[in-house]
Amino acid sequence: MSKSSIVFICGNGDTLYRFRLELIKRFLEKDFIVHTFAPEIPDDFLAELKTLGVIYHNISFKRKTVNIFDTLISIFDITKKLRIIKPNIVFSYTHKSVIVGSICSFFAGRLRSISLITGTGHIFDNDNFVQKIKRFVGILGFKISLFFSEIVFFQNPDDLDLFCSLGMTNKSKAKLLNGSGVDLKKFSPVPLVNNANFLCMSRLIKSKGLLDYAKAAKIVKNLYPSARFLLYGFPDDHEDSLDESEIINTWKDKYGVEYFGFTNDPVETISQCSVYVLLSYNEGTPRSVLEAMSMSRPIITTDVPGCRETVENGKNGFLVNVKDPQSAAEAMIKLIDYDLRLEMGSNSRKLCEEKYDVHLVNNEIFSTLKI
């Protein structure tokens, strides 16, 4: 009897290792042959996946363009590969991957298509005419593609309700997960540093609230000069991007924010902080916040879809107003108190153990898929 197989389709291969590794391992433990489709993947991550026995396929895929010709090339390439592999399951995540992956699953022989919505991204921004056009195209793409999906996973209830209310999918297919989960053993509690060290880890884009973080830092630094504000991140080719050179050259003097670039070791990086901050405008469920919670850090984040699920306000951190540096600064000032940081950090870990353990999340996925 031949083994069952699964194909993971994503727009950025590093997420296979950083966010889906435990799920991939679970399928391997179930004796699945695991294939991964991505347009690129860092060599070290690829080497780790190959060591596990994962098969990687490079695909023609441009995740940040809506160009119809590029999309058609992607559909042709992925459909061709799926027809050869004939997997039992196609698991797609991130926006364009879901749209393309679901359509290709149908064209390749009506394969079992599973979709994971990891957030709303920018398609629901309505600031100008161009963004309204992108929203229309995005909604239409989801309506078509999710019609072919057997199950659509969501990482927060707001996104699930939004997709259903706009007719992009229906509630009979929709299934809510507690984010992508976090490895509680890897991200284990580490004693808090004594100083009030605030940390944010993020792609360098405006919608992650980085300018709000910087402005809040300036307010707090004026009152508490010893407080530190750490920023780890990396540039992203995006219409919403911040200029990394400007951050490097000006943010330390202008805001008091210390920028360190990309981190290959989130455990070590989170260990340096005593409070984790993410002032994002929307998320699926932010993985970096879960990692910090698992390591017993109090959280300051915005009261928006995806973020608000991670904080019980006043218990393991504070929810603040979106695009409001003053609100963020007031929460930061409260957490200058070491004892409060200690108490809230402990509550963060407990919340992770109860709700966000990656194995609990994966159990939900496997139960839903009936594997």
C-alpha cells in the first residue's frame, strides 16, 4: 500500500521552517510523504527540512504581484507539479498561495484542498482608489478559490466572521484555530532582565506599527532614560515598507530605538527583553507575540483582530489603541514596575500552556482533517 502524501504551498519558504515545522513533523510521524512548494527558501532552512525527509520543489511564484500573466504562469507550474505528485492533501497558506493553491488543486484532479488564512493583510485597506481595486480583486480571488477548498482554517474569530460576511467562504467550511501555536519547549521561560527593556521583532513595514513604537519610545525615554527599546527586523519589498537605512541612521537619536537587524535566534533575542511590544494594525495571530508569551514576557499590543486574542487586558499585558503612541507609552510606563512585569509574564506563560501550545493546535488540525 502506497504512503499518503501532502503538499504545503506558501509564498515564502522560510515560513515552512519558522512557522510550520511542528505541523510538518506531525505529518511525517503519521507516515506521510511531505512535499513543500515555495519560490525560495534559505539554504540552512532547506538543509534542515531535507534532513527530516521533506521534499522541496521550487515554483514560479511572485507573492506580491497581482499581475495576471505571472499568476497564470504560477497556476500552470503548480498544477503540472501537483498532477505528477498526486497528493492526498494540498495545504496552502498566505493569501496568494491560498488563491493559487486552491485553484491548482482543482485543475490537478480535484485534489483535497485545505486553506489556512493567516490574516487579512492589506486587501481590506480602503485609503485610495488603487487599494479599493486590490480589495475587489482579492475578494473575488478568495470567492473563487475557497469554493474549491474543503476546509478553511482561520487564526482569529474576526477574520472568520469577515470572510463569511463577505461571501468569500461559508461557516460550514470555516474552522477556528488558536493561531499557529508555539513550541513550549523551545520557547521556555527565561528570567526577566532587571531593566525595563522593551522589544519588537517585525518586518520593516508601517502596518506593523513600528513608527508608533518609535514615537512611544521617545515619550517613555523622556521620563525614564534608562529604559531601552530594541527593534529586530528585516526589510520587505512592499508598498508599505520603511526605509531600513533611515532606521539605522536616525532612530537611535530621534526616538531612542536600538535597531539590530534580522535575528536568527528569536529565543536569545526575547531573552534580552522584559516586555514584548507589537503595535500592528491587524494580524492573523502574531507568532512573535506567542513566542514572547511562552517565554514569560508581558505583552503590549493593539486592540485589533489577531492581536487582541493574545492579551487578557490587565492580566498578561495591555491592549492599547491602534495608531496611538500615547496609549502605548502609558502601558509601557505601567510596566516599568518590575513586580508587575513578573506577574504578567507568568500569566503569559500560563495562557500559552492553556491555549497556544503548538501540539494542541495541531491536534485540532488533525481532528478536523480526520487523520
